[in-house]
Amino acid sequence: MHTTHQRKSTTLVHKSSSNTFFLFSNPSTLLVISMACIFFVSLVLFLSLPSATDSRNAPHAVKPNADAPPSISPAIRQACKATRFPSPCETSLTQSKQVPPNPTPLQLIQSAIWVSSQNLHTAQSMVKSILNSSSGNLNRTTAANNCLESLRNSEYRISRTTEDALPHGRIKDARIWMSASLLYQQDCWSALKYANDTQMVNSTMSFLDSLVGLTSKALSMVFSYSIFGNNIGLWAPPKTERDGFWMGGGGSGSDFRGGFPSKLKADATVCKDGSGGCYKKVQDAVNAAPDNAGERKFVIHIKEGVYKETVKIPLEKKNVVFLGDGMGKTVITGSLNVGQPGISTINTATVGKNNIQRDGEGKLHNGTLLVSFETPTQKQMISLNTRRRPHDKCPTNEQSSEVADDAMEENVERPPGIKMWLGGHYEI
């Protein structure tokens, strides 16, 4: 039986293929085939390893469930009903992780303002990057500088809201400050739109647009709080005059009751010849004013004469008073216009830009003529910039302003009592 089995096996081998026996009997051929097999197996293993690794390391899709998104607290949901766009408001407040458990309405407002403030800092960094990359481009450099200045003013108004107005219950002041902060952010966006020639500028403008939305939501909450107080269940999107809503009058909380103060004593004097210790330039007198002097007024008496200069009152110079000798006698004149290199409309104010109401606070004028033209053929300019401040902080008396044309900066507010004459002449 055993012999028969061997014979059959041998026969099977030969029947299967005599060539097979012949091929495998060649050592070199056997080596080549062995190496080919090893290579093939290695290739298969190599190709299969990445997919196995990816399947282990790739983030797994989270199955939808109720706990996947951050839960939105009822307080946040209710507070965001004060805004026009509740869903983005809920998301930003929830992701901020600034809202404490069982928050008060003021804590919700402070959290919304915090979100705006953090994004404002990001915007400032983005604009600084634009400025740093704009060497040799005067137009973009001017736009970036104006934008940074606007954001600095916006930051200051936010700080006044959170550190001064809200903690002391001055809700109308908070509304004014947040409104100003919002407008300054829009100013920054507007400055860049005239220099939107790079992807960096375009991306920054897009971010500023989202920043404006965040600040608007915080302002909407302040508005509802000023109307409904702690009754957060009544908070709703703000209404305007178009909806038949009119806010009652009243001051912003200061002791000032309107009109121009009397019996003012000069802290500094400006005269043409600089005699007797007086300053020859209005700007020098402004620079001499103390920084952040609180409610105390710094009175600058500007004697009769024509002062050809552009006066800038920085943010830190508060409650500066210009006291002239009368219209037509005390004259401040400037001639900046947008036709000049590196000058935009906001840079053209004779008394403006970092000054009256836009940056500094509580500027008062009496008996002063502001002139902002040299020839009628020049392009648009501003004589007086009195923006973003309650009028009781910027009273004006016996002041007039003459400009070359009637093109004024779009957000300018004329002080109360000033009316327009034909030909672009403003006068009491």
C-alpha cells in the first residue's frame, strides 16, 4: 500500500506539469521568484498600513445627540431676544464662557460687551498688520492709521461703559458710550474700504463687519435694560422712531444744565505775538491742558486774531473750553482737503479729528469763528467735528463755521443752535 501511494504521488507530480519540476530545479529562477513574492507581500502590507493607521487616528464623527452642542442657558436665550439676531448672540455668549450661573441682567450685558471687547483687540492687531505691510503705500497707511485711531476711541468708549456708566447705574450714558463705540468701529471699516487692494485688508474688513454685529448685540441689550430694567422677560429688539418709539429727553447724568458757562477764568491764553506769557498757537495751549483732569474745565482764552492752524484735541484732554473775543475777531482757519496726499475727509477738520467730541470730551466754544477753506476750488473738508457726544457735553455759543462747499463728514452732528446758511455757512 505504501509503495503504491508513492508511485501515485510521483505520477501526479509529473502529470501536473513536468515543466514545474524543471523550473524549480533551477536555483537562480527559484531565487528570483522568491524575491518577487516577498516584494509583492511587502507592497500589500505597505498599502494597507496607512488606511489602518488613518482609521485609528482620524477623528471620529460625533453622533448627533442632545449633549453635542454647548447647552444654551435660559438666561442667555432670553437676553438674546433683545437683539435682532438671537441665534448668533446665543452662540457667542455661550462660547465666551463668561456668563456665570444664574446671571443678573447686568452680568449678561457685561458678558456681551466682553465678547465685543475681545474681538476689538483682535481687530486692532489685524489693522496693525496692515499698517506694517503698507510701507510706501500712502493711501493704505492713512486708512490704517485712521482705522486704528477709531478703534482706540471705540475701546475707550467701551471702558467708560463697563467701568463707569454701568456700575454706577448711568444706563443712558452706557447707551451713548456703546453707540459711540459701534460707530467708531464702523468708521474703521469705512476708512479701509478706500484702500481695499489686498487680501489682508479684505479679510480685516470682513472681521470688522462681524465685530460691528457683536457690538450691536451688546448695545441692544443695554437698550432693553434701559427700558425694562431687570425684567428680562420683556427684553425685545430695540424700536426706533420708525416704529413710533421716541426716547424721552433728559441729560446724561451730569450736573450740566445747558447753555454756556459764565464767569470763566482762563487757564491759558493764546495771542498772535506771544507776549506776556501767552501761547502763539492754539495747539500749544491745548497741549498744556492736563490729561484726564476729570470734570474740571480747562479754559483757553484765544485773543483776537487769525490763527492759521489745524487744532487737534487728544482723547486724554477733557473739558477744554475755547473762549474767543467774538465772531469775526477770533478766527481759527485751516485748509486741509482730500485733494492733498495722505489726507482723507476725517483728517480735514480745522478743529476736529482727535478733538471736539470725537475723542476729547466736553469741548465748549464761545465767540470763535472756525474757517476751513483757502480757495473755493479745493475739495471737501470739515470745519468742526462734533461727533458721538451728548450735546450737553459740547455746548456752543456765538460760534460760526465757514466751509468751501457743503460736503461734510457723514456722521457729523452740528451742535444745537447752529443752522445752515445758503453757501455752506453755519452760524448761530
